[in-house]
Amino acid sequence: MAKDSRYELIAPMMAAGRIKHFRDIFKFIPKTIVAHDLGINNVRFTRLIDKVENFQLKDLFRLAAFMEIEPPLLLSLVLEQDAADRKSKMKKPRASK
């Protein structure tokens, strides 16, 4: 199976600062393509994008290989997204009873 050429966009977009969080990757390559390539159900993959802490490292390492980037670079995007998500959750006011 031939690799989707859009994977090649990721490294330059990261270098240009256009990808700062893991979910930003999917502005350049559809998540359905990535889910298929990883062998993950699309619904489950969408949940993983929203809760990156549930990803398995082996899947992130494979994804880094598809994008031809070093795994620590991809992991840094995951960590940035996780930190941003945690910060966002802390700012949400609780619903009053």
C-alpha cells in the first residue's frame, strides 16, 4: 500500500509553526486516512484525538514513521495538546446546582 503524500506536509508545517498541537495535524491530512493506516476504527481514533493520554506509544511511533519525523517530536505535540486541554478544563466554571 502506498503512503498518502499528505504525510509529507506535516514536518514542514511543524517547522513553520502551523502545527502546535496533535489535533492540528488533521488540518493537513484527514483523520480517516490516519486511522485506516494505523488500523484503528475511525470513531475510536476520534476519541483518541480528544483524549491523547489514551494513545498507545506503538501507534504514536508508527504515526511518526509515516510522517518521517522523530517520535519525540510527535510526542511533544501530544504533550502540548494534553497541557492545553487540561488548562482549558480548569478554566471551565462548574454548573451550579
